[in-house]
Amino acid sequence: MIGKATLLAVLSAALLAPVVATTPGTAAAMTAKQELTLSVKAITPELPTKPTDQIKLSGTFRNGTGTPLTGVRVRVRYGFQRMTDRAAMKAFAEDQAAQLPQASNSSFMDFPLVNNGANTDWTLTVTPMQLGMNAFGVYPITVEVVPVAASWQPLAKAHTFLTYMPPATPKLPRNRLSVALPIVDAPHRSDDVTFVDDKLAAALKPGGRLADLAALAKTAPKNVTWFVEPGLLDDVQAMAKGYTLRNGKKQPADPAAAPWLDSLRTSLTGAPVVAIPYGDPDVAALAHQGLDNGVKTAIAAADVAAARHFKRDIPTTVNWPVAGKLDDDALDLLSVGKVGTVLLNPANVPPQTPATTTLDAATTLDSVSGPVTALLPDEELSRMFELDSAAGRTAALNKQRFIAETAMIAAEPGQVRPRNLVVAPSRRWDPDPAFVSALLKTAARLPWLASGELGSIKPAKVQTPRTGLVYTEQDRKEELSAKYLEPVKEAAAEADLATRITTDKRSAGFENAVLRLTSSAWRNSTRAGRSATKQIDAALGKRLGLITISGASRDQPRTLAGVDGQVPISVRNGLSTSVTLMVDVSSNNRELLQIDSKYVKKRMTIGKGEIGTVPVPMTVKTSGDATITVQLETADGVAYGDPVKLTIRTTGYTGIALVIVGGALSVMLAAVVTRILRRRSQKRPARAAQARESEKV
């Protein structure tokens, strides 16, 4: 007997001892892999109601220890006491609570030999009576794998909950549950025709993240509220027509793109849809770095794009910021953009006094534009919508946890009316469509929940006092930085100029591109964001450069004679649309050269592909070189491009010779010389009244 006991003790110690790899660089990774893992795949029924209900638990365990196992058992461990509150549930689920006292002697499976690498199925059956359940409540259980003899210390375990609801259960309040699901992704285009990467194609393929979202939209209840970023839909639409990568490689139309859009439109017909600002801008960063107009522009662009895709008006009055966090400045920007509801992380708006029960999801915030409703998703419930096999959060365990959490909320003391509960998984989540659909169906069946649309939630007249918006220094550090946004700010100004200069104020097509540069997605990928910014900056420079002041070559200066006269300043419009501008001219040395006071800036319209000319009267005071500055302006007086400095060379002939020297200036000098000589010979008195002329290029 002593020999057998010693052998079992040695075996148990061997099973529990960590495996150490011989290669130092891979030791941690190998140790993590070489272990026994246990998973719970199914628990039925979800909600037992009778003492004798057969509760079936099933799953697998895998021997990854590196050696065969002999004599192991899978069993249930339980306690007679119900969970007292959600905090106790959290501690138990995270293995921070004391071990449950009872190990079942009637529900277990023994396995004499489990080979290394083998996956072994197990099934256990229990009843509420066997587990000591005698009243409504949430009961903890643990499924564990233990050696049959020796220490009985668990080799692997999984914690879960069973909610018991016997017929004698008192009537529970039906809390209102609203679910918000995001369809948000990182921008995939820089300008409207160039893709920064080819990741979108993979996401649209079967099994890809966006394909899974579209599959979920087909089966989700119609009261689920969908938050859609319209820029993503534009990206997919662009892929459906063929597209170009940043390296210049041409790609054919993606076969999954158009069907994905069609499927999403069809699935969301009749469902509440909200459009978040175009490009998913980092609202807090824009507020802090002086890009206030970007938020309003993004909301307006989202309104237009969403309506185009869904063929109906899509509200933009609800916002879901990155990480669910805002400060007062960011909230004010949103409120000015007509946003009346924000979906926020509860840590962003904590109660003044720590709460011992679950608070209502709706509260009210003050903004510069008046009250704004803040909806605060329940973090634990939201987490249950996302599977994480590495953390042991399987579909079965998440479902049981969701049932237990909502039951515990319903049973919390002090409720006088149903509360609002909001579920919102992470904004760029990767859902399991089958699991999420099943969980939503389970939620609809629970007798203590009533499903409803997010838009139906209204804050109570009497609310729990809260501290207001809490935005930490760490939150500020996670924003897009001033260094990142400075060139974006410059690009935004240039994009605005490209539109302002057109006669009909037609968009130059860069507004959405700039909005994509402000996306919160670049928080974790600033290098890619900067690369896209450089590309947009180059494209804007090319666009702005199509309107130029043209002039004589540096190497071939021309001469104009006379003590005074009109110098025509010519502007070339290389755009495919007409432009309206003004030409401002000033002398940099008035002792040598003066601009006649008769010259007044006037609006000047130049047709597409044409050259417009404005005569500028000048007077020479003495011989020498002088400079003038020519600045183009938009019709409303905003400087367009950099000012151009030109050198005027005056000589001592019968009056004056003006030689115009300077980069990017074309004056059509031959025509000007002819015109001035004709006026001198004809002695016309009104030389300064020459009409503006325009000639085709």
C-alpha cells in the first residue's frame, strides 16, 4: 500500500509540475502550450425550473502536458449558497474566490488513460436537487479535471453559473434591454480612388470579420440598433468597381463587395440604423487640436453617404466615440453638430458614490447646446457578446453568464421600476454570428427582460448623481497627437481652398479623404495614417497647382516702355470647372514703383481651361529694380496659394522700361507691348481703363 501511495503521489506531482523547455527564448511559449485544458461546450437546459430537471453539461479536455495521463476524473464541484451580488459573481468567474466546498459523488467521469495530445469528450448530468438549489437565484458550479487519487488538486477547471427559477419564484421586474451593434472598420482608402491596403478584401470573404457582421445582420432581431460608419460602405462600393492600390497595382472588382452591400441593405431594412461621423473621426483629438469644423463636416458627410446607401434618411444624432470616452470639449462639438445622445463607457461618467447595485443605463449631461443623453452600456453584459477562447469564454459559458447576470440584476433589492440596460460590444469586434444570434434569442425568452430599441430609452426624472465626464491624462495620451494632426490640419485647409475657388462652390472631392485621415483607427497605426496624409497632401498640391499666375521666363525677360502703364497679370485655369477669384497686387518698394490707386481688386471668373487677365496700372518713380507681390484670393478673400514676388526693372529710356522677371508668371508680353505702343501713338487719354481680356489655351 505504501508503495502504491508513493507512486500515486509521484504521478500527481508530475502532472502538476510545470514543463520547462530547454530553449530559453521559447520557454514561456512552450510552457503555456504544455498543459491540460478544459472547455465547456454546452449546458442544457439554459434555465432549469424544476428540482428534478436533468441538467446536461458537456465539453472536452485536451492533454497537452507532453506525457500520457492515467487515472483522471472530470467532475462537478458546487456550493449550496446562491451568489449574493454581481461583484461576487465576477470574483468567482475570475477564479479569485474560495473553492466551492462540495464535489459531486454522483456526477463524474473517469478516464483510465488519456494520451498526450488527445482531445477527450465528457458529459455530466446533475439536477437542481443534487446541487442543493432550493430557491430562485444564481448558483456557482465548477467543472474540474482531477487525478483520481493522491491530492485531488485540479489539473484544469472552468467556472460557470446555473440560474434556477422554480414555479414559486416571486414576480421579477422586466428590465428593458437594448442592444447596439457596430459595423465600423479602419479606413482603407487615402483619396477616393486609391486604397492604402488590401485588407478589406479579406474581411469580406466568408469567415472574414465584415462577412460575419453581414451574416449576423440577417438573423438579428429588428429591434437591435446598428451603428454604421458610412465611409466603410463607400470603401466597399469602390472595391465593387475595381480599384488601385497605393503601389499603383490595379485590382479587379472584388466579387464579394457588391453582394455584401446588397445583403446589408436588405438585412437592415426596417431595423434602426445610426450613422456615426464619416471616417470615424477621433472627436476628442479634433476638439483639442483646433479641428472643430472636422466634426461637423464628418456628421454632414455621414448623413449624405448613409442616405445614399440605404435609400432612406439615417439619423446622425447618436454618437459612439472611440473607447466610449469624451470630455466636455468633445461633447460640446458633438452637441453643436446636433448630436443629442452619446454611447459612453461607464467609467467616463461614474456615480458620485460607488454603487452596490446596477444603475440605469441612461443619464443626462450638460453641453453648450443643452442637455445630452448619455447611454452607458453594461460592461459585463457587453463582454458576453464576444467570445474569447484564450480566456475560456466559450459560447456556453458566456450564455450562462449572461443569463445569470441579468437574473442577478432583476433580483437586486430596491427596484421600484424597470431599469434600462444597454449592451454594446467593442466597436471593431469580430462576432460569431451563430452565437450572437442564439444569445439574442435567449435574451428575448428570459422572463425578467424586455427587449427594445436604443432610441426608446429616456433618462429618468430622478437620476443617480454622477460626477460628470471623467477624462484622464491617459485618455489624452491615447488620442491622435498634435504632431500627427498638424499636417492633417494643413490638408483640411487646402481641401477647403480647392472647393472655395470654384465658381459654383462644387466640392473638389477631398473633404472625405481628409476626414479619413482623422479616423480614430490611426491611434494604433500612426505610420499608416501619416503615409495616407502625405499622399493626400501631394494630390492637393497637384490640384491647387492647376491654377497659376503665369509670366515671362527668367531667361528671356521682356521690355515695356513708358513712364506708366498697365501690366496685365494672367491667371491660367487648368481645372475642368470655372473658377472665381481676385488678384491682389502690391509694391514692395513704393519709392521705385507704385500701384495706381485706380486699381481695385475685383472678382474675376475664368472658364475651364482658359486664361484670364487683369490689367494692373503701375507708375515708376525712379530707375532701379523693384518688386511686387501677387496674391491670388478666393471670391470671399481667402488667400489661394503662396504669394508670388516679381522683379520690375526700370530703365532711363524716354520714360520707363518694365522687365518682369519671376517664377511662374506669364504676362503675354508681346500682346501687351503692342497694346501700349498703339495707345501711345493714338494718344488715348484713358490708358488705365483697358478691359480685362481672356484667351483660350
